[in-house]
Amino acid sequence: MIRGILITVLTLGVIGTGVWGYQEHREKNAILINAENNYQRAFHDLAFQMDTLHDKIGTTLAMNSRKSLSPALADVWRLTSEAHSSVGQLPLTLLPFNKTEEFLSKIGNFSYRTAVRDLDKEPLSNDEYGTLKKLYSQSTNIQNELRKVQHLALKNNLRWMDVEMALATGKEAADNTIIDGFKTVDKTVKGYDESNMSDPSLVSFQKNNQNFEKASGETISKQRAIQLAKKYTNITNPTKVKVTQNGKGAQYGFYSVTLADSKGNEANIDLTKKGGHPIYFIDRRDITKQKLSLNDGMNQAVKFLKENNFDKMEAYETTQYDAVGVYSFAIKEQGVFIYPETLKIKVALDNGQVIGFTAQDLLLNKKPRTIAKPKITKKDARGFINPKLNVMEDHLAIIANDLGKEVLCYEFYGTLNNDTYRIFINAENGNEEKVEKLKNAEKIYDNTL
């Protein structure tokens, strides 16, 4: 009898395991099918978007009036954004596809800054028309290569999940059609990119100064980087120290330093090789119950800046997340906030320790500036904002507008209903350069069922 019970139990166990395994297999297949469908959709969307983008750029070559050209270029900008989105949904993170993405960025930047300007007063120059022709020619090549990949993928019923697996494991087949096809696309774009990098209508809108070459001071050693890391992070007796350098291609670059102590605290900091300036750091530790106010945290942030010789900085935004205060500072000269030169500091409100810091914008955008005088008065500038806005504060500020150009503005803080807004009015011509809705205090749902 006992034997029969055991056999029954084992039989039921085997059956249950089989049913569970089958169910797991079905669920896994369902996930794989869903992922494959998403990849297929993103790829065919990308092919369609490149077809449409190619045709749209072609039509702009035949246009001359602002009435037609501005909407067409705005459409080009929209299509490049959609193509970027499609690329981001493909399993290409391990596949070199950055040149094609750069190409899409350049088309988007060029089309946007051309579309938003007054083409009646400032029509396309010969150089810009030449740029459009180059972009059209290159989009033809990309279109053709993508169509080849699309044709072969459909003809041979190729699966994107196989591509993802090959990329993840590093076991790419020698004749993987999709991977080889995208490598060909990127190689084609790279050849174009190298022959056109000097084109001012493309390059002028790209971000420069990415290697901190304008940082002040002498080049530091690894040992000096470790000393500075201890100073900024307050881990003075680390039990673990790790230092790495940036990769090749950066003339000045940075050190990345990781420090850990016996209590389990760990901090990571990046420092410029030139001058040893902190770019970014974060201290990973548990934050206990809040004991300090947000204003106390501000005092600690200001103290940190003074101790580390960050001069002419003034706070312009304060936010709290749980027991952590986040403080944004900008350079202020002659009463003018210079927003391209900013940094952020995180302070733990349990003991006032600075646990996070980022100064990349400050380091990249630091330069001598001549601050011009406004051509319109503050009263005139207020006349350009919504009269329903209740203005609470105002001052002058330099910002980078949507075209990447620095402009002097009147900055107004105001309320409308229950929301607070920040509005920048160009101090030269009264244009509304930027409108931002500031975040409201987050609701707390701790006691919500």
C-alpha cells in the first residue's frame, strides 16, 4: 500500500513537473515571439523612415520659398527623430552603428536650425544648399543598403533574436546577413563623415570641447588623482582603491577612481587629467532618517563649494528626494546668471555629507564672456510674456537657446493657477526663447492602501 502511494505521488510529481515545464516553455516562447515582433517592427519602420527621409530631403532641393521650405525641413527633423527612436529599439547596442546615428543627428540639427529661422530675411546660402545635396546623396546610399538588408531578411526569413544572441555571446556567424548589412551601412556613413567633417553648416551645431581641454592647471598623476578622490569623497582611509583612465582618442581626458572603506561605503569619482577637477562623483551609502532641513543641506553645499574653490556660484534651484537635497548652482557675474556653466550637488540630510556632485557643464562651457547690455528694458520684456502670469521674481541670464547659441535674456519666475513657470525673454529682440514648467512638490502615498 505504501509502495502504491509513493508511486502515485511520484507520478503526480512527474506530471506536475512536466506541466510546469511545458507552461514555462510556452511563456518563454511567447516572450521571444513578442521581442522578435518588436524588433521586426522597429527595423521595417526604420527602412520606411529612411525612404521617406530620402524623398523629403530631395523635395527641399527644389524649394525656394519660406512657406514651403520651413515646414519641409521641420518634417525632415521629425523623421530623423523617428529614425533615431527605431534604431534605439534594435539589438544593436554591441554593434558599431554610431556613425549612422551621428549622421541622423547632423541631419536633424541642420534641418531644425534652418527651419526655425526667418528664411525670408536669411535664405539658404550656397554652402547650405551644397550641404542639402550631400545629405540627399548620403541618404540615398543608406536607403539602398537598408533595402538590401530588408530584402535578404524577408527572403531568408531571418530572425532578429538570432542577431541579439550572436551579439550578446560574441559568436557572430561569418555570413550573418543582418549584422554584415548594418556594418556596411555604418562603413558607408563613416567614409562620408570623414570627408565632410569640415563642413561648417554641419559642424557648427555639434558639441565641442568634450575633452576638457579648457580646464586649468597641470596634468596630474594617478597618485594625485587618488589624493584628490579622498579629499572630495571623505573616504580618507580606503581599503580598496581602483584607478582607470579614459580610452584612446581623448587628448586630455580623465581618471575614474573607485574608493571603498571597511564599513562597506563606496564612492566613484571622475577627475580631469588636466588640473584634477572633479567632473562627477557619487558616494554609495545608506541614508538614514532625516535630521537636517533642506536649508541646512544648502549651507553644506555652499561650504563644499567654498572649500574647493568654486567661485561666483549661486543657487538657482533646490529639490528634495526623501532624505537627500539636490542643489543646482550657476556662475553669476555682474548680476547675470550664466546657465551654460552649472553644477549640481547632492547632500545627505541625515548628517550633511555631500554624496553626489556633477560639474561637467561647468567644465565644458567655461570661457571668458563679454556680457552685453540689454537692448530692451525689463518693462518691455514683461510685455512679451502672458499677462495672466503673476511674476514673482526676475533677473538677467545667459542661456543656450534651441539652436545652441548663447543669448542674453530676462528670466522671469511666475505663477499661473497652481503651477510655477520660468520664462526667458531675449533681451535683444523680445523673443520668447524658452518656457519651463517647474516641478511641483511630489505627493506622499505612504499611507495609501
